[in-house]
Amino acid sequence: MTRHNTYALRIRGDRLQASQLFDGDLVIIHRHQHDTQQETATLTINDRQLPLSHLSITRLGVHLCPEDTAVPALFLHNGDIQVLGMVMGVAHHTRQTRHH
């Protein structure tokens, strides 16, 4: 799904359950690179995409706390990071059990 500056990412696996994101869910991303405080974002560092992270910008740099608790938090100086977009919504995947 792509519409102007909005796209969707499908969650794969169960490592984001602490953030109420489950396998099959769609995360709606709005692409922009404006300064922000306490947002959830998609990011790249050195051309490597990171998992969804909470983003907090300070005067000194950017604090990243990934939604995936298995990934450590990071601090980056302002020139070392590119924000790809902010999470605008989530469409939860529902699994229906069929009874015969």
C-alpha cells in the first residue's frame, strides 16, 4: 500500500508483542523527516533499516528505544540519523477460528 507519503509495513513474528503489535498486523507509516518528540518511527542507520523505535530528540542528539526489547536502546548524534517516517496507526490482523 503506497499513497503519496503514506505506506504500510506488515509485522512478522512475535518480538513486538510488548507494544501490542502482533504477527500479521499492519503498521501505517507517514513518511516525513521533521523533528519530533516521543514518536514511534521507522529509521535507517548507515543504510540499515532498524525496527520500529520510540524516538526522542534532544539538543544533543536522538534517543532510540526499539519496540523490540531484544534490541538495545541507542543514542545518536543529530547528523548520524535519518528518520523515514512516523507511525500513524495500526490495523490489527484478526484470526478467526472456524468450527466444523
